[in-house]
Amino acid sequence: MRAPSIFSSAATVVVVAAVIAGFFAIGTPGEQRLGRLDQQRVVNLTLILAAIQSYQNRNKALPESLVMVQRSGWQSLILKDPVSGEPYEYKVRDEVSYDLCANFGTESNDADANMNGPSYVPPASPFWHHSRGRQCFTFHAGAK
């Protein structure tokens, strides 16, 4: 084998290894897309939570629906999942507690905290840590 062929083969092996290592480090493009969609869900749910708390503070009662919250001054709330178009689930449990539910495409992990961009939400969001699939989060009126 000639030197240029050996160099070419070695370079190919290095490039393929780097691509494979990249997939292990940051995930495939499909996994990255699912992560970005989950990040958008976290943003949406965090804003919905703030709107519910604001509604409850003003009205001294939980709203009957998310549409009531939206109509009370939060018109820009996104109430539907970015992929399925299904509404996020809001369920009043009793006079002071309620659930917010969404379907997540991935399981969150601490590496997600390194994501940034226009929809970045700090890991302090109660929705940041979630499993894959349908997840419900319970809140109590007045609790932050």
C-alpha cells in the first residue's frame, strides 16, 4: 500500500469514529429535535403555571379551564402540544390543587441544563425533570 492510501484510510477511520462519538455525546439529529420539542413544552407549561397562579391570586379560586386563564389576560399562552396539537391537560383536583400534564418525547437529564437558545428555561422549572411519555405535575394554589 502506498503512503497516500494509508493516510486516506486512516483519515476516513478518524472521521467515522468522530461522527459516532458525536452521536454518543449529543445524540442523533432526531433525538436533538425531540429534546428541543420537550424544551418548548417546558416553556409552555412554565408560562401556563404562572398564568394559573396569577388567575388564582386575582380571583381567589382556580380557573375551570386553561381557556379561562387565556381569556383573562394571557392571550399569548400556548395551550397545545407543539407536535400533536393536543391541548395540555389541566385538571382541578379540589379547591386548592390541580394537575398539569403533557406528553414528553424524551427523558430529561442534567445535560439538558446545558442547552440554550430562545426557549431556554432554567432547571428550576418544576417541569424540567420529567420522564418520557405522559407526565402529570400536581400543584397547590398559592404554592410556587
